[in-house]
Amino acid sequence: MGIQISRIRLPIRGLDELRAEARAEGYNFMERLANEWESGTNRFDAPGETLCGHLENGLLIAAGGLNRDPFAGRAEVGRLRRVYVHPEWRGKGIGTALVSALIREARRSFACVRLRAENPGAARLYERLGFEPIADPSATHILIFEFAADAAEADEELG
């Protein structure tokens, strides 16, 4: 059946462990995810936005979101944010499945999607999925969609 990626809402079982793992690796974006959700600052609920994850045995082990890019100043630019896979689950295709699902969703609403890769491993994953490095103070990579070619692929739904 493949790796199941679903839309999620917070709070969710496993989020606290993901936050702790990310903190231990020196990343604070999972903290921001939880804090922004709790405060209502970012719930990934504007048009075209979504928050997705992968659960194993009822626990969240990977998460990532799609927003309008707050740094681009243009509504047609999306941004992948807060993408994180629990260290023990890396190398199993979960990150690829998660980012691929977010890309499919982005094609529905955005002309392109940008992101900031936090480390070389993440950059390699994004580049394998078609992202190109860019020189921009607010993003490291971009994926520009060709709407005619992508329209057929945008039909796949998240669970």
C-alpha cells in the first residue's frame, strides 16, 4: 500500500517526542510548529495550505506543512515548512513520501513552492524531488510548476 501520508491537526500523539528529537538535533522549527498552532498564528488553514504527517502505531513520526510563503509577498508562492522525520525512521522513504504529498497539494494552488533546507541531507532530498537551489535570503530552494504538465498529477488526494 505504500507510506500513508494524511492531513493532521494538533495536538496529536507523538508530537512531544518529535519536538524533543528536533531540539536534541539543534532544530527549533517543531517547537515553532506547536507554538504557532497553539496560539493560532499558523494552523495551515488558509486557502491552499495543509499540515500532513505519517503515523506509526498511532504516533506521529513525521510532519510537514504547506503555507503561502510569508517571505515572498505573492499569493501564488507556496512554502514547505516544518518538515521533520523522527531520526529512527529516516532512510525508509517517509520523508520522500511526505514531501511528495506536499508537492502534489502545492500544485493545486501555487505557481511554485520554496523552502529553506536546514542541512545537506534535507537539501539532497529536495533536489532529488526536483527543487533547484536559489540564492535568496529567505529560501534555499524552489520548485516551479508547469501547470499544463502538472494538472493530471494534482488529482491524487491525501488520506
